[in-house]
Amino acid sequence: MTTQVAAVVPEGLPTALGRLRAAISAADYPLSLTSAAEARKVGAALIAQLDDYLLPRLGRLDAPLLVVVGGSTGAGKSTLVNSLVQARVSAPGVLRPTTRAPVLVCNPADSQWFRQGDLLPGLTRTSQPSDDPHTLQLVAAPALTPGLAFLDAPDIDSVVDQNRALAAQLLAAADLWLFVTTASRYADAVPWDLLRTAQLRGTVIALVLDRVPEEAAVEVHAHLAEMLAANELAEAPLFVLPETDVDGQGLLPPRDTAELRTWFDRLASDASARTAVVRQTLNGAVAALGPAADGLAAAADEQAAAARALRERVRAAYRGASETVERSLKDGRLLRGEVLSRWHEFVGTGDFFRGLEARIGRLRDRITAAVTGRPQPGNQLKSAIESQLTTLLRGVAADAAENAYTGWQAHPAGAALLEPALARPTPDLPDRADRLVRDWQRGVLELVRQEGSDKRFVARTAAYAVNATGLAVMIAVFASTAFIPTGLEIGTAAGTTLAAQKVLEAIFGDQAIRRLAAKARQDLLDRVDGLLADEAARYFKRIEAVGVDADPGSELRAAAAEVERARSAAALTGGIRLALPDRDAGAQR
């Protein structure tokens, strides 16, 4: 008589699992990091397990127990399934791989549950044998006890990648995994990797050691038992089948499979035992989601960290360019060559510098006369300043682009985002640099007008004075941070700095000088920073285009924590114990 046990869906757990599924689906790993491919693989596997097994099974805890029969190539899985249901339902064969599309065998009374596709919804149901791995062949076997179904899966070590992936997917959807191996294959690495995975997930496992020669039965059984104990699988029931011949239908002798059939018959007939298996596997699978989600969150955080690192490499490159411009304004290097020559032509000869301090009261008239009588040198000086600054800006922009490119090239995530054009400034950089310098020069003249608006020297009729003063301010910005000689300036630049300062002091006074020079210098640096920021933006857009969140792991961790709280509250295994046969019974036959 079948024992009836109420199957109550744990409150809150399906909702929590749904949130976790959404978080896993939303997590993206677009940057080329070592962890990205594995995270995508794990994420896809978790979503498949949620869709294929966890969510459908939580919706129907009383559905028939699904036993997935898995194992190595040639282990005799199909022959065993046929023998257990006493009918040739899954085709064994000599050619490998044999099982391509999975075959699910159940009692006719249970067919509807598997046909409606709640479990493994991604597989198309069919009643005919198929080589299409996206199909699930359903076979009704009246000899199989209701409440139990066998799913003959592809080889876990198949040479066909798609078969191996399908086998792993089906094993993740098992209420119970019946692992089939042979006396010659039981120590292979691949099966043990999957056994450990199943053990970590809490999946209920039973094992069949097939084709065991009589003379080696004790030794092989003992060694396999040691391996199971070493891998924390000591409680898994083990059934040993002797090496034997199949009958005309390809079935094993009934006496060889009698113990295993009896065990499954009792399991199928006892609703409490079936529920215990289901709840134990569910509990283990749900518990395993937390560590897996933490791993995905860590991979997602690594994406965010890589994006920050890439951004910082770009910032460092263009910050270095900005600092180069700032240093160039401090150390007087911009006063060399053409600018210095044009400044001398503009202000006067060397005698003018030597006699400057003695004639400070007459400087205003001298500057006005110089500008009024010699407009061409002023224009030449303005052009020289423009050329010097533009050359500097082009150079630092080129260096910054190259440094940013090299920085990304050395980072695996950055290298994948690069395109050759990023190694150079934007094509319109020269035009924008020219425009920046001209706009700054106009800004300096406007500063002069505003600073001296109440002075007769810069009256509306004194346009030349404004231009001359503006040029002196530009020269001053080229020479010193605060436009006050510190004793560090050397050579001709020192005299030029002092001359420009004295000119402006005579016109505006010491404090006004400081303000004017500081404002002009800061205005230039702000404009340069804007230009360089526009150049750096090309790199930032590459990161933004792939879409890396600032805190990608938080939702995964929060959803996983909610699942764990719901699992604990559900007490899936509380008060239910599954009695499994002693594994030594199989060896004592």
C-alpha cells in the first residue's frame, strides 16, 4: 500500500528563487577577464537548473520521482534501464556515443506529468527515438511502478561536447542520480568530478558497479568504497552487478538486477520516502545556490573593478598631460625661441630692460607708443604665443592618447576594447587646440578690460593699451605660477618675467597683478582640462558601451541571502529521514 504524504510548497521560497533567477539573468560579464567565461557558464547552468528542476519541482513536490541514469561511455546505462523496466525502451549499441537524445521511461499513469513539460521545459517531447539532443523521448512502461521514472542520459564523458553539456543539464534536474560505472572505469576522473558536484549540491546518489568479474568483486568493491568515503559519499547505496551475458532482448538476467529493482519498487511505493528524496535534493540544490551566486557576484565585482582600473589608466594618462602643461607654464620653457624674440621686438631693445626700473613712471607712455607705432610686432607676438601653446597642446594630447592606449593594451579587458584610432588624438584635435588658444587670448583681453575698467589707461579709446597689457599678461603666465619672480627663473626668461611684471605693476598695482596673472593662468588650465577631457571621453565611451554596473554584485548577494532565509524557514529536510539500504548488501550477493 502506498503511503500518502502531504506535499506542501514552502512559502516564500519560489518567490526568492524567482528574484535570484532575475539577478543571475541580469548579471553581465562583458569585459574580457579570466573569470568572465566561467561566470557566464555557471550563470547559464544555474538558470537552467532553476528552470529545469527547482521551480517546477517546488510547484509539485508530489510529482513522480525522477531518477537520472548517468555514467561513462559504454557503462551499460541503457541496458540497465531496459532491464529495470523489463522492456527494450532505450537502444544500447556498440558505436559510441550511443545515447544522443535522452529517453525518459515512466508508468503510463505518470506520463501526463512529464508530457506537460514543467520539468526540463527546454526539451521538446516526442514519442519516437531521435538523434536531436533538444528532444526528450517519452516511453511508457507498464512494468515500472507508478511514482518513479528513469531518464537515460547521454554519456558524461562523451566525445561530443553537446552530449556532455546535455548530460550535465539532466543530472542537475535529477531527484536522484543513479551513477553507473564499470569495474574498469570506476576510477576515471570525469565521473568523480560530477559525483563531487552532485554531492556538493546535496543530490541523492545511488551507484551501480557494472560488469564486475567474479574473481575481482571483493577487491573492486572495497576500493570503490574507499573512494566513496574519501569523497564524503560513504552513505550512497552501492549495487554490484556481475559480468554476464544479456538475453535475446538485450536484458540482464533478472536475478542480477533483482535487488536494485526491489529497492526502486519500495522507493516508488512509499510516498514518504519519495518525498524525503525530493526534499533532500531540493534542500541541497537550493543551499548550493548561495555559494554559486557569491562566485558570480565576485566575478561581477571583478568586472566593475576592471572598469575602474581602465578608467583610472585613462585618467592618469590625461592627468599627466595636464600636469605637463602646468609645469610648462611654471618653468618658463614656453618663453624660448619665437615667443621670446617677438616679445623683445614688441617691448624694445636690451637697453630698455636695463633702464626699466629707473624710468618706471614713464612706462605707460613707452608701452602705448610701442604698440601704437609698431602694431606688427604685437601681432607677431600674439601669433607666436598661439603657435607655442598649440604645439604644446598637440604634443601632450598625442602623448596622453599613446599612454592610455598602452595602459589598456597591458590589461586583458582593455586590450579587447581597443581600436587603432584610440592610439592617436581625435582628427579635429589640432583645430580645437587652435580655437582654445584663440579663445583664451580673447579671454585674457577681457580680463584686462574688467580689471582696469576704472583706469584711464584702459579707457575705451585705448584699445592698443589693452592689447599690449594682455600680451604682457600672457607672457607672465608663461613664466611663473604666481607671476612673482622666485629666484628660480634663469637666463633671459628671468629678465622677461621681471619686465612683464614691472609693466603691469606700473599700470595696475601689485595686488591687481597677482589676481590678473592667476586668473589668466587658471583660465588657460581649465580650458586645457576641458580639451583633454574631451579626448579622454573616447576611452570612457568604450567602457560605457559594454555596460558595466558600478555595484553589480549587490543584487546577486541580496537575492542569494533572501533564498537562504527562505530555505531555512522552509525546513525542507526537517523531520524527514530517508532510509537507504546498506551498500555492503550488493557485495554480499
